[in-house]
Amino acid sequence: MDAFDDVRPAAEALDLLVGPVAAAVRDWHGSVPAEQLLYVDTDPERADTAVLVEHYGAGLLEQSANCVVVAAKRGGATTLAACLVLGHTRVDVNGVVRRHLGARKASFAPMDTALGATGMEFGGVTPIGLPADWPVLVDAAVADTPYVLIGSGRRRGKLIVPGKALAELPGATVLAGLGKTSPSGD
């Protein structure tokens, strides 16, 4: 994560985080000390992984992770869940996610539903600070990455977090094969 000039403990940047993310950082507990959660200020125009990697260096692709919100339906009930996969992979929504959540159908949640439920901005959704009852599905490759670059809840700024810490989030389940490479390689 040497690509960034301004890296500081996330606890020193609470005013730059959305409410739920700031609260989660402030109340952090687990085997990874809060001091290892870092914040880096980034241009909001570079929030998307492809643009970020293009600007800051291709090496970040292997260290970046995307968090997407999915809606899993079974009967009349819909469950929202977060899925965290490395930036060069895609969430296996119709396979791993659907089976794990026991859903008849799973799809990406509509953007306004995801943003309204998380209190976060488009392009900045992060698994840190999600509602306590949400399943958080973490790809095993993310959990095994020493440090992962993820959203901060806003388009401006990113968090750098040990993969191990993401695997210990409330509601987290580590799943092998959650992230898959598309056949075309993108």
C-alpha cells in the first residue's frame, strides 16, 4: 500500500467516515488492533477499482476488494447481505451466495436499497459498519490477504485493513470460491 502519501489510523479520520463506519471503527474489537485499520484520502473520481488501479498502480488490483450488497429471496422474505471479493474477481451470486443463504433467487440489490440500508455512498460501500444482523460473506482470498484496500463508506477515501480483521467482522463467514474470475478475464 505504498502507493499512497497520506495514510493514517482510521481512528484519526472518524470525521471523514460516514456514521456507521465511524462508529464501527470507534468501537472496534477483535484480534486485530484498531491501530491496524488505516485510512487513506483518495479522490472521489477514483473510487472505482479500475480507475483507482489505473491511477495508483496495477499492484493494487491484487490488494483491493469490492463490497457489494446482494438481495437473497426465499418465499416472501428478502435478506440483504454483503459480499467481499478481491477486485479482480466477481461475486458468484447465483452459485455460492444463493446456496449459502439458502435462497431461491439471489441478485445484486438495487442501488437505492443498498445505499439506504447501509447509510453509505455509491462506490464506497464497505463491510465495516453494516447493520449487525447482515450476513457478511468474505471470500477466502480476501481473508488470506495481509492488507486489503476497501471502501470507507464514502467515495472519497479508502480503508486499508488486514484480511484477517475482515474475516472477524460481526456476521462474517469466510467462503472459498465466493469470488470468481470471469471467463473473459475481466
